[in-house]
Amino acid sequence: MDPEGDPEEGLLEEFVVPQKKAPKEKDLPVTALATVNSLQRYLAEIRHFPALSKEEEFELAVRYKEQGDSQAAHRLVTSHLLLVVKIAMLYRQVHSNLLDLIQEGNIGLLEAIKRFDPYRNLRLSTYAAWWIRAYILKFILDNWKLVKVGTSNARRKLFYNLKKEKDRLEAEGNGYGSRLLAERLQVKEDDVIDLDRYLSNEDISLDAPLDLNSSRTYADRIASDELPIDEQLAEEEFDRLFWEKIHCFSEGLSPRDRLILEQRLLAESPMTLQEIGEKHGVTRETVRQAEKRLLRRLRTYLKQELPDYINVQVTPMSESPAEELSAL
């Protein structure tokens, strides 16, 4: 089918482009919080689309292939949007804007649906995963800024063959180094070093186990009852931002206050007031008062820095400072 002018593309535009077009940093400063909020809205919406049974998928795919039924195409797309997100998440450390990757992956999903043959003994998710990944990888390659290789062919050769060549050398039992890899791939050694760092998390299969002791795969989690993807992302982003802000806050503290923060308020096994007092030559009560002032300052700071995430509640001091802080 000719991709130009297909009626379903307009129908599906709101899902293909979560933000219409993700703004570039040089054009519009986008904070991490704003990005997460945009993801939350998009992911909360697509989670409502039900998965399809094998029979439903076959019927819809036949209707689209033989009749060009745009409503059937719509259901095929919406039922696989979470698959796009899961694949895009595997590359989020390679490209920082997850919305960009989702957008490209959604375009790959559309391409997969156009080409899908329902009469083959193959589920759409298996077929579409290849196209989604291909579009995401092409986008990353086209926007590859960290490594400058002389020609487009050289860039592609290095991008697609680095891990393959590393595996080949390892299988030969000789080990590998950046110099040997550069010789094998006929590129500069510095380019190999930079790209190896850049793509350290590039190759993760949906069929890979979640951990060494698990028979479940990343793909299994797409339709699981575990924490929804948007909540996973929000928690990850909150953790990152929280500790970043804590680090900034601690830089302006006195040695005693920093010790209270790190070894009492944030520690899994906190020091006692007495231990801190003895370390600094002050009384237990002096440390308690310092802790109260510090906690008050910290609450105010976090409320200002993370207004969308921190629900500050003023509660009496407890004998468990770690629990006190977790109530923020």
C-alpha cells in the first residue's frame, strides 16, 4: 500500500506524535519534570487500550489488508502502543528524549501494520517489534552527535557492527580491545571508544529474562499486572531528581549538618543523636534541635525544587528520622 495519503494516518496522528513534535533544547528549554508529565499523560491514555486476542488480531489484520479498513488499523495500532514504549525504554540511555523515541517507534509500528501478512503464522507484536526497533535505531543514528565518523557508510558500519564484532572476537577466545576493533571495522580507535560508551545499553532483547533467576522476559511485562509504565517512569525520574536535589542541598551545609543529613536523615542504619553529639562535642539535645532545623530547611527546599512531586506534611519529630524524611 502506498504510504502517502493513507486515511488511517490522520486518524492515528494523535498517537503517532505524543507531543506533535518534541521541542529541541536550543529552541525551548524543557525540564525533566515537564517531560515526565508529558509522558505520564500519554502513557495514562494509551494504557486504556485493550490488548487483542490472537483471533481478534487476525480478523482485524485481514479486514485492513483486504478492505483497507481504517478502523481495524486503528485498533491494531492502539493495542500495540505499549509495545512501542517498552522498546523505546530500552534505548532511553542512548537518546535522552524518550518522547522522540516513542514517536519514531510509532511510525515503525504503522509501517509494520501496512506490511503485515495475517496469513503467516506470526503474531503482529513479533513482526512489529523489528520495524519499531529499526525506526528507533535509524533515528538514533541520524541524530548521532557524539561521534563524528568521516562518511555516512562508515558511521553505519560502526553503529551496526560494533557489538557483532565484539561478540565474534570474544567467541574466538582472543578477547578484544578498541584498537583491534577499529582495525577489524576499519574506523578510528577513538570512534570505537566513544561509541562503545554511547551504546553501552543498546542491545537488550525483549526475549531477555528480567533477571538471572527469572523465566519472565521484558515482553511479558507489557501486559502484566505490575506497576504501570507511566508510574515506573515517574518513580525513576523522581528518584533521580530527588537525589540530585539532595546533593545540591548538602553542598551548602556545615560539616555537622551534613553528617546529620547523611548519617541520620538518609541512612538506612542512622547514627543516634548521642553518637553525633559525641563526634562534634555537643549535647544530644543540641543535635536534636539542629536536626529539627535541618529537616525544616530540607522540607522547604524540596517543596520549592520539586513542587509537583513533594507533598510536604509538617509532623512532629520522631525517633526514626529516616521514617520522618520518607513522609515528605
